[in-house]
Amino acid sequence: EDGALWGGRFASGPSPELLKLSKSTQFDWVLAQYDIRGSKAHASALAAAGYLSETELADMRAALDELSARVADGRFVAAEADEDVHSALERGLIEITGVQLGGKLRAGRSRNDQIATLVRMYLLDHAAVIGEMLVELAGAIHAQAVAHVGAILPGRTHLQHAQPVLLAHQLAAHAWPIVRDLERLRDWARRASASPYGGGALAGSSLGLDPRLVATELGLGDPLENSIDGTAARDVVAEFAFITAQIGIDLSRLSEEIILWNTKEFGFVRLHDGYSTGSSIMPQKKNPDIAELARGKSGRLIGNLTGLLATLKAMPLAYNRDLQEDKEPVFDSVEQLEVLLPAFTGMVATMRFDTDRMAELAPQGFSLATDVAEWLVKQGVIFRDAHEISGELVRYCEERGLELHEPSDEELLSVSEHLLPGVRDVLTIEGSVNSRVGAGGTAQVRVTEQLAKLAERLTEF
Ligand code: ARG
């Protein structure tokens, strides 16, 4: 008995080259405990339909528990000849029960409905782990925002100075996408919880097994309506890969800012020694490697998604062996995020901002020109003209090396009759920031509300 799950109709065994190609235990072993849980549930369904006696069921379930223990402590491992985790575990079960009992378990199921179910169970568990890590990260961002609630940041578009904003507003802008990622994981979990078990190879079972029994024991929701769909679809896996890619992208955008802010030229942030790295040749270097790894891994996460989508494209129904290629990319995405997120959160939680530096740079680059235009609108000037006048004032100042608040009353009037001395009231950073009281704006009062809302949202997950 070599443990293969097929062979009756073959005159010869598989070639060594085929075995090497076909083998998946090196990556699907992480599904072993899910496979055993599925088998226990399946045994109960077999017993309920009369294919196992009460004692056989008890013996089978006890043997599966024993197998689970052997897998957990490494007494049972995949052998060279095992094609996949399912084959290996059947071999392990039969070692415990003998073939008379162990050989009954496979009735009414296929590796096709098994694998489709197990990958969902694995991803659901890891979605919960990643979700907790995301809550931690968003919490660390929130804490930095709260700790710097009055600090000013030169807000940018096109990476150019645009308008001053609160640092807390910008930080919170990195937290909200994470809240949406958490929502995505929650929405996804509803779809992922449907159970393919019972679909068999593709056509369903003739043995009168109740797939609801299995789904309930596995903590899943309703069985899927269509056995072909259940065994052949992997959109749930692709969607999960998308969510992890989006998380990577969200981290990469904050990473890029941290990398820039951490340069000598910006000087906005300093990373904690424990969360930065040195250079093997340049003694002075302190590098933002965590942010760079996050930026780099986001490419890898996108690659995992696109590779999987390419595998799925135009694949005919139902199961094809191509589907075995779904696992490595999505397992990799899980592993990468689970190692990245704690380090990333530590970096965010411990970074220190130079708020004086940010406040000093905030008014530079004529970042209050919009405030001049909006002041003019409040004086009754139409916006087209106001934009023009404010632009002329910028040009006037730029040519003379002045900041916007520096021209004299006469100089202001020489640019436009509408530029009365009162305009200087809006030419302070605090005045500018705190005038943006519209919903979602950067005024202190709005940002304080926003941070409370953010903290409240994080308690949902
Ligand atoms: N290891 C396969 C996978 O990951 C499941 C086995 C299905 N094999 C088969 N010949 N139908 O998709």
C-alpha cells in the first residue's frame, strides 16, 4: 500500500518526473488540520446516512484526533510518495485504523470539494489574524494623530506644497483606507463562509449525505447551491488576494511618505532605532527598511493576485489541476502580511515627528494663495477674478522674494483694488487650517470629531 488515492485502472505507477511535478505537500501541509476537521465532519455525515455504525464513527473520530495530534507534534509528516495533503492524511488514518475502517472515509467526497473547502477555512482564519493586525496598525496611526493634534503639515498635491493641513488629518487619511480594508475582509468572509463540501468531484453525491451537517461542524455557513461552482470557482480566493494586495498598496502609500519624511531634506520624522536599520559600510546611516520592505512587498502582493487571476482566466468548468496553483500565491500573501504588519505597526507607533520643522515649512511655497482667493470671494469678488488676483499676488511676491503676508498696504492695492489690509487676517497657518470647517475638512474642530469617529469605527472589528 503506497497510499495513492488512485491506481486501480493504471497498469503502471506514476513516473518519478510526474510525481515531482504533481506533488503539493511542500505547500499544502498548512491545510492538514483543516483537512482532519473536514474528515471528522464528513465521518459524522456518513454515519448520519447509515454508512458508519455508531462505534465505527466513534473509532473514526478518535483516530482522526490521534492523527491530528501526530501532525501537530510532527510524529506524522508527509512522505516522499504522498501526492498531496489529502493523500498523506488518508495514509496516516489507515495506519491508525487499518484499511477496513479508514478505507470507508472517502465515500461521497472528492479532493475537489475538500480542497475548495479547506482553502476557505484557512483563509477565514488568517483573515481574522490579519484583521486584528490591521486594527492594531490603525490604532497606532490614530494614537500618533491624537498625540499631535495641533501640529501643522505642509499638505501636498503633485508632491508640491498645496495647502497647510493638520498632521493628524493626514495621518487619519492613512487610517481610513485600513478601515475600508477591514470592511472588505468582513464582507468577503460572508461569501467565503459558504461551504463547497458535498459537491464531490463536480456533480454532487448520490449517497444521501447532508452537506449542512459538515458545514455546521466546520463553522461554515450554508452549502453552496451548485456542486460545479463549489468545486471549480476560486473567485473567493482571488478576492482575498485582492484585499491583501490593496492592504499592501495602502501600506506602501504611507511607507512612501515616511521614507520621504525621514530624509534630511524633509526632516519631518525620525524612526526609532529598534525599527530602522544600519549600513554595513556607512556608519552614519539609519535606513527606513520596514517602510521599504512594505513598499516592495506590495509589488509581490499585486503579483500574487495577478498571477492567480491569469491562472483562472478562461479555465473551463469544473475542476482542473490548474487550480492547485491557487494556493502558493495566496498563502504567500498571508505569510508576507503577517510578518510585515507587526513590524510596520511598531515603526508607526514609535516614530517621532519634528513638528517645528513641519510648521516652519507649511507657509512656504505660497500655500495660502487659496485662502487669499477665498477671502476675496467672501468680499464679493467672483471666483475666476479672485483666482486671478491671488495668482498675481503670488507672482508679485515671487519676483520680490516675499511671502504673501509681507507686501505693504500700498503694494497690495497695486496688485488689485480688492486686496485690502484685512486679507492678512487669513494669511496665518492657523487661520487657514481652522477656516476649513466644512465636513471632512482639516479645521481642528473637524479633525477632533474625526479622530473620535475613527476610534469608534475601530471598535467594530
Ligand atoms: N491538490 C489538489 C489542489 O490543490 C487537489 C486534488 C485534486 N486532484 C485531482 N486530481 N482532482 O487543487
